[in-house]
Amino acid sequence: MNLLNTFFNIPVLIDTFPLLLSGLLVTLEIGVTSIITGLAGGLFLALVRLYGPGPIPFLSKIYIDIFRSIPLLVLLIIVYYALPFVGIRFSPFVSAVVALTLVSSAYTAEIFRAGIEAIPHGQFEASQALGLSSRHMMVDVILPQAIRIVIPPLTNNCINVLKDTALASVVAMPDLLKQATQAQALAANPTPLIGAALIYVALLWPLVAIVARLEKHFGKDKRP
Amino acid sequence: MTPLIKISNLKKAYGIFTVLHGIDLDIAEGEVVCVIGPSGSGKSTLIRCINRLESFSDESSIVVDGVVVGPGEALAKVRAEVGMVFQSFNLFPHLTVLKNVMLAPMRVRGTKPAEAERKARELLARVGIAEQAEKYPGKLSGGQQQRVAIARALAMEPKVMLFDEPTSSLDPEMVGEVLDVMKSLAGTGVTMVVVTHEMGFARQVADRVIFMDGGRIIEQNTPSKIFDNPKEERTRSFLRSVLDH
Ligand SMILES: Nc1ncnc2c1ncn2[C@@H]1O[C@H](COP(=O)(O)OP(=O)(O)O)[C@@H](O)[C@H]1O
Ligand SMILES: [Mg+2]
């Protein structure tokens, strides 16, 4: 039973479990913060891309395209290792959140835009004909309907952000992956890595299942 | 008396294709005007310019109740005074019938929720759907939805009501209930501009019927004169074609 002792060494797992949990906490802190800031940034980008004056929509599109093209790991390394050369120094936590937010907001911007564009034109016209201001039209009529459309892809994006937090370990963030690799070194046994993988799956599997249900739920709900 | 709506030299083009060729039209307060004409003649475009859902040429001018309809601040004022009912209802599907009717008065006029609700229930009773107030629009028949749409527009207490083929997407058995609501509305003194294919309605309710073709007003007159004694050949052939069907 060499294999079991190597990969599923229960004593090692029990020893290192508190470390893994503290890593999970950091992972969640990075993930949840980045998801929230990414949502806010994405909604803002989507709105200025659709309705901004002058060159703003174009600039927003450029931003979105760039940050959807750049590999997150490259961006993270630039934020943490390159920006200090121009005097901008972020802590590992802030670096991770900044990099994740920059990318996540680009993706959520496209999700929000698609959701808003999916709302029938008549909804905009009816709002305007009633005299609603642009702000009330968005807040009371368009966004509540768009939210239903964007919830499945936004949840998907949350999953991606939570997974991508693992990259924060390269900037010495004591997240789940980092703690697992350290525990592995200490115990001279890879079981903590397997433990970390299982924790990631336990965390994200429910979300994956929720997305599938949401897609089914909103998919069959055909509205006029 | 100055007209409530004054349209002067209204021009509208999509690229090189001219939809409206300089329309002049005055509509008096309380008047009920029906606009008829073949499809593509510019009827929708004409009434959609009145609340500027469509922009129009700078040489044109539309004045509603003394306010120039143009981009900017004054537009909100015009839109609050001008209600519109669309062919496709365009109710807000995520709000109940009651909330559909309450929304604009609360947001645009700052009406208190209790007052907006009282008013909305009164209007829903007036269009005959008081019992449906808590339902979502998707649960209602087409005729009921269109009556909600009328109540929603009336909630703003508009001076003018624009109707763009309000019965064209309804099943035949529901046309009557919507026309009845519009007929009773016509008796209340609100100014109405109605694009319609319902010639019976136009004859019975309109003070004036306007026949449009090719982006121009070809002929306008009282319903009896237009329907019984049209002067223009184009009007005659149009009426022949619709009355045959
Ligand atoms: N967005 C648009 N782009 C180009 N042409 C349009 C557009 N909207 C309307 N038109 C054209 O303008 C003309 C008048 O349209 P409309 O006012 O809807 O006519 P009606 O309501 O009398 O049927 C039609 O020929 C139509 O094809
Ligand atoms: Mg039309």
C-alpha cells in the first residue's frame, strides 16, 4: 500500500489540515474581494462601453480586449515584480486582487454588455416614452432583467476567479496552494497537495452544479 | 387658439432614404386624430418623432404644449406629458401589473408609493383589469396586456396619448376590448394621435383622419368626408384595398 501512504497519508493530512484551512481562508479572501471589485468594475465598463460619450466606449473596448488577452500569471508578475521599478509597490494580497480584478472586470464587462443587449429594444422605448431618466431606466427596468440573463455566466466567472487565486502563490501569498506546497515540503509527502486539490473541488463543485441548474432554469424561462 | 402639438416641416431620412418629406401638422387640445395609410408610409415614424423616440432633421420643429421637442433637458418634460402605447405592449415583464403602472409616477413625478398605488388601482379598474393587479404581465392575454399598457401611460396624466397600431398584434377577439378602452378615453378630453388599421374605430371616434402615403400627408378631413368622399385617388385606392379585406 505504498501508493496510499504516499498520496493519501492520513496522519500527514491530519497534521497539515489546519495549515490548509488557513490557506483556504486566504484563497477565499482574495477570491471574494476580487469577485466583488470585478463585478463593480465590469458593470461600470459595460455601461460606459454602451453609453459613454465621445471616445469612452472605444477606450473601454480597448481595455476589455487587452485584459482578456493577457495571461493572468503574466499580469500578476508585472504587478508584483515590475511595478516596483516605477515606484508602485503593492503587498502580495493587493497585487493578487489587482491582477484578478483587472482581468475579471474585463470578462464581466462583456457578460453585462451581452445581458443588456439581450433586452428587447421595446423595453428601452417604453421607459423613454414614460419619461424615465437614463439612470432610472437602467436601475428599474433594464438591469433587473439583464441580471437574470447574466447570473449563469457571472457564476461561471466567479468559479474562474476562485480557481485563478491559486496563481497568487507565485507572489508568496499564503493561499491554499502555497500552504499545500509548503506542507508538502515539511512533511516530505505529497498528501497535502492532494488535500488542497480536494478542498478546491469541494469548494467549486457546488458552484459548478449551481451554474448548470441556473442555465437550465433561465434557459427554459422564455420571456416575451 | 394655439395648437397643443405643432409639427413644422418634419423631415426624417435613413441615409439616402427619406421617410418623411417635410410634414406640417397642427393638433388641437382634446382632438382625436387617426393616422391611416399603407405600411411603410411613415405613420410610426411620424408619431415617434412627437416624443422624440426618433430624432429628426434640424430644419424641422415640433412643439408640444409650448415646449420644443429637442435633445436635452426639455425632452424629459415632453415625454412626461406624452404617453405612448406600442403595438408590442412593451410592459416590464419583471414587474407586476400594479408596479408597471406605479413606476413612472414614482420615479418621474416623485409620487409617494401609497398615492401611486391608489392611482394605479383606480386606472386598472378603469381599463377593466383590477383583479389582475398582482399578476405578472406574461400571465395576461394580449388584450389585457395592452389595457395595462394604456393604464401605465395614463398614470403619468399625459396631455397627449400616442397609439402606434395598438390592436395590430392582438387576436381578433381581443381587439374590441382595447378599442373600447380607447373610445372611452377619447371622451375624456385627452388629445389622442392613433395610428390604426381599424377603420371602424377611426370613423366612429376620430375628429380628423389623416391619410399618409410615401412619407407625406396626402389628405386629411373629418372621418365621414375621408371615408365617404375621398378626394385623392391614392386615398380611394387605399380605402378600397383595406375595405375589401
Ligand atoms: N431604422 C430604420 N432604418 C431604415 N429604414 C427604416 C427604419 N425604420 C423605418 N424605416 C423605413 O421607414 C419607412 C417608414 O416606416 P414606418 O414609419 O414604420 O412606416 P409605417 O408605420 O407607416 O408602416 C419604411 O419604409 C421603413 O422601411
Ligand atoms: Mg408602423
